[in-house]
Amino acid sequence: MAVTGVHLLFFSPEADALRQTLSDAFGWSHVDAGGGWLIFAAPPAEIGVHPGEKPGHEISLTCDDLDATVAELRAKGVTLRGDPEDRAFGRAVTAILPGGVQVLVYQPTHPSPITPGP
């Protein structure tokens, strides 16, 4: 198969601040593609397909310990909406990244093709 990876995009009116957050708060390594356009190494990924009324996509971040992740992100200045909540697929909280970019951060309870299930 010729597909070798997934390239994810965040769009933000505060792109530089969001790049800084991904580097500093999330600790993701990166390369400079030129002129300050940073491309980050993402953690391992999985793709789920859900039924929907219209086509679309969503980016969520997973973790092994949501409470520890929430504490670490808050300590590094990342805004989180409320406290973690139980959902059908795991425990989750929404992170508000620079520019108002919202991304779900969750500790899955569903099986994963990457890591063993709970």
C-alpha cells in the first residue's frame, strides 16, 4: 500500500501560539519546513468511521491517564473546558488551544489497534 501516514491540520488565527503550545505543552518534536512552518511528529494514530448526516472529520487526542494529562496541560497553561466527564467511549475533556481551536482529549475505554484495551 502506498499510504504511509496521516497528515493532520489545525487552522488557527493564532497559528504561532498554537505551534508553541504543541511544542511546549504537548512536547511534540517538529521540523521547520521553511519560514517557521513547523510540522510536528504526531503520536500513533487510529481512524474510526462513524455514521453521519454529512461528510466530515474530527481530531481527538488520546492518553493513558486523563487525570495526569489534565493536570500537566493545566500546569503548562492549556485551557480546558470544565473537568473530565465519562462518555460512552471513555473519559474526556475539551482543550481550547490558541485561536479557539477545540480538541477533545480522552482516555479511551474502547479497544485500540495500537495499544491493548482496558
